[in-house]
Amino acid sequence: MQMLNVALPKGRLGEKVYAMFKKAGFPCPSIEEPSRKLIFENVACGVRYFWVKPSDVAIYVERGAADIGVAGKDILLEYEPEVYELLDLDLGKCRMAVAAKAGFRDDTRRKLRVATKFTNIASQYYLSQGRDIDIIHLNGSIEIAPILGLSDVIVDIVETGTTLKENDLQVYDTIVPISARLIANRSGYKFKGDQIDRIVESIQQQLQAEK
Ligand code: PRP
């Protein structure tokens, strides 16, 4: 049997996703034991799992190191990897939003300074608004930028809203809702379509049953 390579996002989301794959008929007992290992396989079921940094899953899948994987819609929109998006898993739900200090007013005579990790998403959004921007790429702690005057607004992920609130920022617009997606490598899907379809169908049923 050919092995199906699955890239799981390391962390709580990945554990939930593994539980869905297990229910779909692809268990792997070794992954359930505490360890620092990153690769696990169950030859009898024809599956190999590996834990990768959530933002790297799409790269593994796009390049074929993994046949399928689970990535956030934010990553798919930002990097536009050439993969198939098979399913919305309805997990890891949050939104991409524009936030700024309370009382912020956009001065359209000037370029808007936008700090973000998601420069592609932010650029496309402001292009669609016809608004000229100066994009400032940051790697984290984006919320600090408007407080220190580095930027006028930020484009970032908002889940509970706690981070914004505790840093005296407010949401000014929601760009797009985000959730975890099951993605597949394009040629992997051709060769392992049967196995992948089995998983997709089972997960669809599981999601339906939860509703
Ligand atoms: C994200 C995001 C916010 C925070 C929002 O960061 O950048 O900082 O979560 O969540 P909240 O609305 O529930 O407060 P994450 O924890 O994913 O880490 P990161 O800084 O590496 O992006």
C-alpha cells in the first residue's frame, strides 16, 4: 500500500485534526504517546503523520513533501500556494481585521501606514479600497505598532479580541473570516485520490454530525 503523508499543524488544532483522521480510519497509536518525535507512521493503515509549524504546512503540501495537510485560510490567502483546498474544517476560527487606536480617523491626504505580518492580504485589501498605503512588515507583536506611532493601523488576526482590548486598540473593519482548511498537493491528489476522498468524506460526515 502506498503511504499517505499528512502534515499536521503542531499544537491543539493539530491534535483535533488527528482525532478526525483517526475516526476516518487512519489511526496511528505512536502519535498518541508523549514524545518529542515529529514523524509517526502506521504502515498497516498506510499513513504517515508529521508535526510541522502551522505556518509551514502549506509549503510541505505545495512541494509534495506532504500529500495533504491542514492550514489556516490566512496562510493560504497570504502565500497563495498552488494546492487544492478540499474542505473547511470549521476549526481555528478567527478573522483578519484592521485595527487601530480608539478615535482613529483616516487622513486620506497621506499614505496610510499599515503594520502587518500579512503584507499580501493587507495590500490586496487596500488596493480594493483604492487607498494608498505604506506597508510595514513585522513578524509579531503587531499590536505595539500603532501605540508607538510606527503605524496608523494594523492588519492582524483577531480571535477573542483580548489582545486588542488589552492594548487599547479597536477593530475598524473585518477583511475576511478565517478557519482551518484541509489542503492537498495537486499531483498527490491524482495518485492517492481514493485514500484522500475517504478522509474527506468521513470528515464531512463528522462535521455534519457535530452540527
Ligand atoms: C494572534 C494575533 C494576535 C492574537 C489575537 O497571535 O497576532 O496577537 O493571536 O488573539 P485574540 O484576539 O484571542 O487576543 P498568535 O497568538 O497566533 O501568535 P503570533 O504573534 O505568532 O501571530
